[in-house]
Amino acid sequence: MGFCEHCEGQRFDRAQVLRRLRQTRAQLRDDADPCTADEALRLAIRSVRALEIPHLEPIDDWMDETTDDQVIH
């Protein structure tokens, strides 16, 4: 059993976003000047928006035709 392309893409996208947020958090910790919560959120949102995340349409056929295994969607 595997994930359909749409769901696999979402899992990858989520991982990218979490990785970027962790990098932003580390950057904020390393900054000499503390920032406000509003500034931190603004920076986090800006860094996630900079990611190039494609939009995938869900597939109609949720069966993997090559192996006859069901695909999780």
C-alpha cells in the first residue's frame, strides 16, 4: 500500500514547511536583537511563502494499476 501522488506531495510539502519554520526559529534564536512575537510570525510567514510548493490535483483512480495495491488517499 502506498500514498497517491497528491497525498505524497502533501507529505513532502509539510516536511518542507516544518523544516523552513525550524530554520527560521534557529535564525531568530541566533539574532542578537530579540524581536516581538509579531515580527517573528511575520518572518515565519514570509519564509514559508518563499517556498515553491506546486499544487497537485487529486487523482480519480485510487488504485495503483501496476501492482493492484490500494493507494491511501
